[in-house]
Amino acid sequence: MEQSMVTTGLELPGYKIVKNVGVARGIIVRSRSIIGSIGAGLQTIVGGNISLFTELCEKSREDAFELLCEHAEAMGANAIIGMRYDANEISAGVAEVLAYGTAVVVEKA
């Protein structure tokens, strides 16, 4: 699914929704490696952006987004509206990232 067919809005400009397929989601659970944790710990001493954690978070969101798109396509959708991210810490050093939205079928308006 093209990224242009995914929106945080409730409509997709230039298209009309012809079918609501349901909620689609992509979930990824990641843990920090011991080396990454040590490196990030050193970065916290200096302050500023903790790039190791930023990269981990960005990769997790990217993977969750891809899984969301795959789930929506498997449901028969060609677009996703109302897309959102959510993240939770499951246990120390283990986080869940969830991408979700409403899978829909759209046609050009």
C-alpha cells in the first residue's frame, strides 16, 4: 500500500470511501540490546538527543507501519484512515509499538 493512501485524517482528499473494512493494526515488540543500553546510558551523561534510542524507536514505528499496511491489504483495503501510533513499555527494556487505523476501500471522487 502506498504511503499516500494512509492518513491520520478521517477522509482521503480526492477519494470517496466506498467500504469500511474494519480496524487494521501492526504491532512490534522490541527490546534494547545490552550494548545499545550501555551506549545510550553514556549519551544520557552528555545530554541531548539519545540517538541510539531515537533510531530504535524510528525503526520500531517503521516496522509497525509496514505490518499495519500488510494487515489492511490482507483485509481487502486499499487505504487507511485515522492512522495512529501507540507505545507501551511491557517490561524493563521491552516496548510495544502499535500502528492502527481504519482499513477502507476508496475510489477516486
